[in-house]
Amino acid sequence: MTTRPLTAEERGITLPIPFGWYMLDYSADLAPGQVKPLRYFGEEIVLFRGEDGVARALHPYCRHLGAHMGHGGKVRGSRLECPFHAWQYDETGAVVEIPYAKVIPPQVKRPCVKAWHVVERNRLIWAWYHPENVDPLWDVVEVPEATNPEWGEFERYEWTVPVHIQDMAENGADAAHFRYIHGTASYPDMDTVFDGPMMRGRVEAKMDTPRGPIDGSITSTVMGPGQSWVRFEGIAETLLIAGVTPVEKDLVHARFNFTLPSHGHKAAGQAVIRDIVKQFNEDYPIWQHKRFMPQPIICDGDGPIMRWRQFYSQFYVE
């Protein structure tokens, strides 16, 4: 007997998509003149890089006759040209040229398709999402190691997970699951600081090695719902930059990007990476089948789950 996938409502997912900066793509994967159709936030998006090297994103449907500019659209300078009738859009979403028309209709001389706020930072392309199109309320944080030539290229991993992004993010606050899902010897005790849209947490831990235990630490930073990074220090320096982006309210595209210092202990760093990827894969079936509990019954020892939810609530429009 087979069962159909449960709908978002059947899984208790009534939360909307939270606002914030989210990863769209890798900077290295978008060449000048390249056009990409994407789907995130329950919306179609066209991402392109102008001949000037700047990445831009627009709502993809031409206001003329509705062609999707992500499929067959062309870059002309810094503009995006519709494949159907060659209407050209600037970065604001306004039509600036119609090659066969003497007059551009006034309705499209001003921005007539949505233009996304886009920045490139940490070798990644980010877009600001807000359901009411409010301008960005904070910036994407620059992580120094990401562009430091003494650190290596990203080792990339990605998953598409049928879960709400808040449910996925809550795992970090759920101390008890580390023992029962990941087999850790103890429950992590994280010192956590909440500061506006930012959360910082640090765990001190002893790491077993053939030469005996070594003091180590794991420092996690979250900036809004879409940007986070983790520094592993001690036996091996390792940096994880995560880009977790909602495709729909019940579907998340997660990309983990690891980098190691060129002077570091590569074998130990690779062991850290393998362990983090293993933990994600262990969490996956729980996320895949769980139901979101808006009023969970919490016990002592569960970790700061409710404080985390209070922090996360600021990213929803009231």
C-alpha cells in the first residue's frame, strides 16, 4: 500500500515564509550574460548577470504578453531582453526599449515587474524576500574566511527537504535530539545570545584524538532565517556557510558550503565535514514526516526551543 505525500496543512504547516536574505545561487555559477530561471518563496524568479558583472533578479513574466524571460531571455548590457518580442527591462523592472515601437506605453516606462534586492557576498548571491516588499531591514554579513585566499574553495552539499524552514532551523535549539538522533555522548550546553535579527551560540567541547582529548569549540551565528555560519575550532579549523532558502512554505533548498584553511589539518577537517553531513542526513527522515507543533509540550533538558521560537517570530509580518 502506498500513501500520498501529506499537504502542508495536514502537516500543521500554517506559518508563512519568513522575511530575510536568502541564497539564490553561487557567484561562480552565474557568468556575465547568463540567465537562469529559479523558483523560491512560492514565486518564479529570473536571475541574470549583466555584461557589467552585476547580478540582478526580476519577476520573470513580461508585461507585454506574459513570456517567461528566464527561458530564452537575453542579456543586453545591463538589461534583460524578453525572448518573445525583445522588450528590454532595466534593473528596476521598467521597460526601457521596444525595438519596433515608436512610443513605450506609459504603464511600463516605470517599474512594472518586481525587482529583487540582490547582493553578492561570501561568494554567494543573496536576495531579500519580504511578503509586503519592504526594503531590507539588515545586511548580509560578510564572513572573512569566505574570500580569504588562505582558505580553500567551497566543498558543496545540497538537499531539498519537505519541511518549513523554521522547523529545520529549530534543530539547533533542540538539545535532546543530538543524543537520540546523532548518538552524541552528552547533550550540548550552548551559551546563546540573541541580538535583534542575530543569534550567536557557542559550545565548548573536548574532542577525542589518538593523542588524547583536545579542547575545541563550535560557534554558530544566525543572521535572520536565511544566513548562518558555523566555525569549528580545536582539532581542525573548519567553516560552514549555510544557505537555506524556502522553495515553498513546506519545501526548503538547503546548501552547505564548507571551507578549510590551506595550512590546516585536512584529514581532521574532512572528518568534521563528514560528521555534519551525516547528521543532516540523519535529521532528514524526521523532517520529512514530522508535523509542526505550534504549542509543543516542552520538558526541562529540551534546550531553549521556546526562546528560539520567540526570536524567530520577529521574521513574520504581524
